[in-house]
Amino acid sequence: MGRTPRPLGILFDLGDTLLSEHRYDLAKGLAALALPTGCDPATLTAEIDQVYRWSHREFRLASWLADRQPDLCRHDGIEQVERRVWECAVSLSPIPGVPETISYFAGVGLRMGCISNAIFSADLLAAELRRHDIDHVQFVHSSADLGFRKPDPRAFVPALDALQLEPHQVWFVGDTWEADVMGASSLGMFPVWLSNESPPDSEVECVQAGSWEELQSLVVSAL
């Protein structure tokens, strides 16, 4: 790759980039709901997995549940149902160095946002970042709301619009090669692969950071 461009903004993946996933047990989350008799959380989870992983059709979990089991949301509302599933299904914590590095990036004037492939809403994901004192990410976009998931270019465009920057002015940091590195590169962003693995044999060019300390050093050297 040629000269590292000076970033004016940085976009981040969320899972295993900003936050480390310790538990994701969707069946346990669904079991916390007042499901009707005979409605098995494991069966619902298998249906969701079939839709999300194999059909590649985007959807928001709570909306799908409201259509599938309308009585669930009549009392508490769709947001509360989603929150209850999340709290019982998911456990996350910041990747080491994230809060401090994000604060540094904000201090040098970088605009920041997050794009996540998720079945949960952006509002819920943004609240999770705030809960872990990651306060300077200006927005979170979720594929559940967008209707497109990375590496689809349409998943990135709203974030670039929100930053009010051109692709060549933006770095994208993520841990997944196809979704994050290839997706960002296809729009002309500068991809940073947050990984200690050997990169695949690919014509896509990127830089690699094995930690958030290394990422900060890359940014410092480019400013």
C-alpha cells in the first residue's frame, strides 16, 4: 500500500473490534420472554439462524418477534422486548485500550462512528457502548436498521454521509476480513485489519494492527 492517508474520520466495527463478546446465547435471551406455551426458544433460535445466516435477509430481531409472536410486544413494547433479550443473551466488555484510544482520537478532532452487522437495533448497541464509557463515537449504525450488512457497499454509505466525509478521508477498523476490510476497500476507504492472524491471499490492500495500542500508533504517524 502507498502512503498512509491522513484520517479525518474513523469508522469501527463493533463486535470483537470495540467490544469483546463473552457470551451470545440467543435461546437464553428468548427464554426470558413470556413466550406462549409450546413455543420453544431453541426452535425460534434455529429459525432466526436460518433467516440470518443462510438467506442473508436483514431484519431486526424485535420486529421479527412482533410479527411472529404479536402478543409479546402488546404489553411492554418492542424496545423493552429487545432489551430483555439482549440483557439475557449477550455479555460484552471493551477490548483493552478502547476507551482510552477513542478518547485520544476525539481529542485530536477525528470524527468517529460505528457500523455493526447485528440483529439488534442501533439504539441498543449505542447504549451498550455508553455503558462501557465509550462516549465519543458519534453514532452507531446496525444492519438490522439499515437493511444491508457489510460488505454490501450500501451498509457503509449512510455512515460516510453522517461523517460528512469522502471515503478517502476515512479509515475503517474491523476484525473481519471480508465484511470490514473488503467492504471498506470497495468504497475507497482506508481499511485497517484489527487482527494478529496472517492476512488471506487477496489483492485488497490494508494495514494491520494487532492491538489498539498499535492502532493508535498508526493514527499518530499519519496525522
